[in-house]
Amino acid sequence: MNLANPTQLRIWQQNLNKSLIAQLHLINTARPNDWDILILQEPWIGQTGTRSSPHWRVLYPNTHFMDNSKTQRSLIFVNTNIPTNSYEQVQFDNADVTGICITQGTQSTILINIYNDCNNNKSVDSVCDFLERKFPDDHVPDDVHIMLAGDFNRHHAWWEEDRNAHLTSSEAMLRPLLDLVYRFDLKMALPPGHPTLQASSTGNWTRPDNVWCTSHTLDLFIRCDTDPGLRGPNTDHVPILSALDTPVARNERAPTRNFRITDWEEFADHLDAVLSSSPEPGRITSNEEFRAALNVVTTAIKSTIEAHVPITKPLPHMKRWWTQELSELRRQKNRRSRESYRWRGLPNHPSHKHLREVCRQYAKLIEKTKKEHWEEWLLNASEKDIWTASKYATDPPIDGGGRTRMPTLNFTGHDGEPRRTTSNAEKSDALANSFFPPPPPRSHATRNRLTSLGSSREHRSRVLLASSKRTRRQGQTESRTSC
């Protein structure tokens, strides 16, 4: 698969078992140049949010902003190079379901991330209700593509290996998922027989994770398979990697200037030299002269910035505390993971023991390196860094540096009708109308009062003007008389 192809939608899907170590491994492994969407089940959720990086925007379930609960088991990370105007979040009143609708021209791609509980089918029911409302006739148009990805926690001979026939879920638990599949003509994109989970207790490989899509979407899949080598520590699920042959709008990252490392003495000297060589401005008497003088100053500042403010280097996708030692140990872990998967039919093969050892070592090194980096930075902090350290220690961590995005806004228009924004322009208009509403209409009585008030003010002004004129004439007469 050509990961650099801009006409592909590239998706990494994985259950992280609520492990921070597994999530840190994922963030430092999934290069933003290679992946557009990260679909996560059971992510790590802290006091105020999850852990991310500036290369991703986090889409939380709708319930996260209501009760700030830590029980969400479904998140979607969106690459920041995808314009926020090209997608919107699909709202579900369920902490275990998140969705995103990506629009390109007349084509829409709806990705739904599902964590289905082992003891109920509330998540599947929420998705079914959404599809019923959106497609009342159970028919999905050809220009709309739907992909359901997640941990369904259901076992069936349709997708499980024959040796796991004893794991088949009960009819009551399977029926809602199968009804959803049959009703909307969904196809299984991940081929049957690909295991996605290795049980921690028995080491047995099963298939609770799956990928479903509408029948006309199946032809768009370039790839949909698992990669056991990329499984991180402290999680028993392997990632499912998908690529769809569909165009995705992307922004080119514009270069920015790093003002923090600028030598301001050299900057001031250069700016002073440029302004000194410019003609001395005279007295400004017109708008054109003001614009010309302003243009001279602006040009001088821009040329000085280009000469003395360096361009910011692109942010690496790995955290600052990530080291070469961690990268080398990760490569060892990936090799061991693939070898262990190759010999999964032999429970006593030594490759499984080697994998457990390197995973423990890798997880401990992540914790140790991250802690040592923080402590070393504090010990060597300069006077300027003290304020930064205070901010890190006192401010609540939100997304670990993830980029923000304004969610879809629901509001009531001036006509009293409910409105819903879908684009950035509509969001801007909604905020402007909310913060700067039009003035209330003036009643007839109000207009009469304002008219009478204006008349009385005009009358007083005339009286004061006449009085001042009389006083001035009297003063002039008295001065001539005294002379």
C-alpha cells in the first residue's frame, strides 16, 4: 500500500485496554504522514481527557461534554491536515459510540466507531437508530459510504476460526448485530479468520473486533487486514489497518516563524537600519500619505522578520521524551510480535515467552524515560521555564497537546426555528449572531419619547447658543465703553 497517496483514506483501528502505555506507544508509532484517522476503543481517559499530540484532533462522544465521564470507550483521532470544514462529527447519545462524516464533493464517508459491551447491545442499538433516521427506507445511496469499525465483543462462525466454534455468542446477543448487517446490506471488510485478540489468560486468538461497510463501499477497500507486529505493550488487541480508495481534502502545512529563539538585539538593529534608510516622513495631511507611511513601516518589519526570525522546524510526531533506545526496543518488540503470531498454533513455542519479556522491558522503559525527561527538564529549567513549569503543573491537561476543533453548534435562529451548523462559515455566523444580536424593534411610544427628547435637547441647545451670543456682545460693548 502506498501510504503517501493523497487519494486514500488511511485508518488505524485498535482497542487499547485503557492503557496509557499502549496509547503512548500508538501516538509515537502512527506517523501522521501515514494515517488520517485513528479509531480507538477503550482508550486511556484521564481526569480531563485523553492523551494525544498536536498532530491530531480528538473527537469525544457527545456525553463527554455533559458529565466529563471517564467511562467513554470510543474515541476518534483526526489528522490535523484534514480541513475541519470537510468533516463533521456524528452525534450519538452513547459514551461508547463516536462518528465522523467526511465530505468530498458530492460523496460522503461516514465512519462509526463502536465499542459494544459484552452484556448488552446499547451501542449497536444506537447505531441502528441513527441509520434508521438517516435512511428510513433502509437504502444507502451510492454516493454515501458507511464503515462500522470497533470491538463488537461477539463471536460467530461467520468470522471466527473453526477451532473457536465453542465461543459462539448466544442468539439474543448476536441478533441485534446480525439484524443491523442484514437490514442495511453491510459486508465484512476484514476477511474471516483474521484473529484480532490474544487472550491474556489462555493465549487463545479470537475475533471480537471487526470492520463492516455498505456493499458498494467494499470495492473501495485497498487494504483491510491486521498487523500483529504493531501491537503495543499492555494491550491484547492487534491493530486493524485499512485504506479506502477515496479522495480526502488535505491542507499543506504552511511554514511558520519561531519568534521564541529570535535574537532581538539583531532584530532591532536591522529594523533601525532599514527605517533609517527610508525617506523621513513629513507631516501627514491626507489618508493617502498615511497609507504610504504605514506601508514603509510594514515593509521594514516584514523584511526584518524574514532576515532574522528563523523558520520553525516541523514538529516530530514522537514526543520529546522519546529516545533512540525506545525506537530500537520498539523494533525488537515488533519482530517478536510477528514471530509470536506466526507460531500462535504452538502455545509452548519460545517466541511467546520472548515477546512477553520484551514487552515488559519496553513498557518499563517508556515509563522510566518519560519520568526522567520531566525531572531533568525541571532541574535544568531557566528563569523563563519556571513559568512554563508552573503552567504544566497547575493547568489541567487536555488531550496532551491535541489540537482543538469547534464542534457542531445547535442554536435557535431569530425566527425561533432550531438551527444546526455544518461548516466553519455557518459556525462563524452563528457565533456572530449570538454575541451581536440585532437591536430590538422600537415601539411607537418609544419613537415618540425619543422624538420629544430630541426636540427638547434641540430647544435647550438653541437657548444656550443665543445666551452665549448675548453674553459675548455685552462683553464687547463693555470693553469699548471702558476704552
